[in-house]
Amino acid sequence: MLWIILEQMQSLRVTMQERPWRMKRSFSRSTLRGQKGFSEIDLKLEMVSQDALRRTLFPLGGLTKDFVKKIAAENSLHHVLQKKESMGICFVGKRNFENFILQYLQPRPGKFISIEDNKVLGTHKGWFLYTLGQRAKIGGLREPWYVVEKDSARGDVLVAPRTDHPALYRDLLRTGRVHWVAEEPPAALVRDKMMECHFRFRHQMALVPCVLTLNQDGTVWVTAVKAVRALALGQFAVFYKGGECLGSGKILRLGPSAYTLQKGRSTPSMAVEGSGSGRGDSPGRGTTL
């Protein structure tokens, strides 16, 4: 819808102030770090172009959800107050996610395999039905197991026995070419080739301190100060600094997990999305696969 409106505005030669639009909030720094109840427009708009943002107004952009609900209550808009938060895929609605996906994708049966001893624990209908970090429903097992890796070539899903298992934690990733909201890229990153900031890859998660390392092709290495749980290929890492959303990049490569590093494997492989993510050196860690 935003793109249709933008095209109509351009055809009517509607113009607004031409300065770069920065995704800043009027909240405190602690609020930006993920307190509940505040708008998250940055996670929806970090891929929108400057041309579109210069022509866009956000009347609720600086309000909390609680404040908006208060306005709704004062105006007897009870259907707004009774509406539950959307936690799943918005267009799927109230239906079984696995059944919904299998209406469009053919089942690809595979095995659940323990990452600790390579033991086959059960079977599944397709690796694409699972997200890193989620609990795997394995028939016949009462104790919980969690998805830590997916092998799309073989169709296997690797699982670990605890929600805090080190196989779920990584502190290094590489994005595709970053879309910068206000400038391309930030001057400090161009000058120093490295920049401290924060990032997140899920809605409402706490911001994670990190260091960005700029590559010549516009991609960045992201080194988290502390290992992060359930990083996944295909998600978007969204970057913040000083109360401002800087932009985002699609996660194409993941560094070795804490479990891999603990086991002391000499040449740990990196999870890579597709064949077009290329090869490169991770910052300060030597050549990776």
C-alpha cells in the first residue's frame, strides 16, 4: 500500500522537505533497548527507501501501545481493546502452521539427530517446518529437545537437549549488502572500517551490543559482545546507534556455535545461505569455509 500511495504522490509532484529522514524516537535510550509497549516501526521500515520515507508521516510513531489503548477506551472503541496481540504470521490466522505450510510445499521427510552423539531420535515431515531455537516435537520422547541446526541438503534437523544448550549460541554473523536508512554507509564506519553499535533480529528482543566491520562489497561482519541465542539465516539484523535505527542487512552467514568452539574443532564451518554468499575472512578469526 505504501508503494501505491508513493507512486500517486510522485505523479502529482507532491514534495516534502528533502533532508534525509532519520528513524529517531523521542524516547529515552532505555526505552529503545526493548521495554514492552512501545512502537516498533523501525523493524518494519528499515528497508524502506529515503525517497519513500521523506513522503511518509507516522501519527502514532511516538506513542506507546498502552497510551493508544487509553485513547481507544476514552472513545468507546472496545473492539480495539479486546483485540489480542499478533504473535504468529499475520496472514495465516488461527490454523495449524505445519498443515498450512504443507498445503504449498511437498513434504520432505528427514531425521531428528542429536548434535551431541549423532543418534537418530525420530523423524519429521520437512526441515523447513522448524525454526532455530524452537522446541522440536519428537514422538516418543518426554524430555524437551530444541532445534539447533538444519541440513537442507540431507533433510535432517539437529537438536540439543536444553533450551540453553551452547549449540544455540553464536557471536558472529555476516549480512548481505546493508540498506542504510539515512546515509550509505555511516561516515564513522567508512572512516574506521569498524563501528560499535547495537543490533537485534527479532521483534521486541533486547538490543545486543556489537561491532560492525565493513567489507568492500557493502556487507558487514557483526561481532556480538555476548553470544546470542538462535541466530538464523534469512533473518534481518537491524542496527541501532544513539537512539536511531541505522538500517539492516539479511543474515547470510553464521559463525561457529559456542558448542563447536568448546569442542575445539580445528576448522569450524560456517552456516551459509545459498551459494551466492561468497567466501571471506571473518574479522580476527582467520579464513572460514
